Amino acid sequence: MGSFKRRTWKLEPLEPDERAVSNQAHLERTIDRSDDAFGPAANQPAHHWWHYRVTVHPASLDA
């Protein structure tokens, strides 16, 4: 039986230029969706998941 190793997740905000590229990529992925998916809050500043980089560190690095 294998063992489960704990991992640490780290969220890092993207730099402004990376965020612009990520926004564009996200818009291209969602361009065919209904406007209802975004609603009136779409143009409001928000912390969207695609504005962050996620890194996963093995537990051994945290010790």
C-alpha cells in the first residue's frame, strides 16, 4: 500500500504582463459561452483564478 505525502500549495499573483496574457487566453477559452456566465460583475476588479500561479511543494521541502 502506498503512502500519502502531504503537499503544500502556494498561490502567487501573476505579474501584470503575465496577467494580460492569461486574461486573453481565458477570454479565448470562454468566447463561445453566454454572456450570462459573466453577468454585470464581469467588468469589476476581482481575484480570478487565472490571475494566480499555483506551485505544489512536496512535504520534504517544508521540513
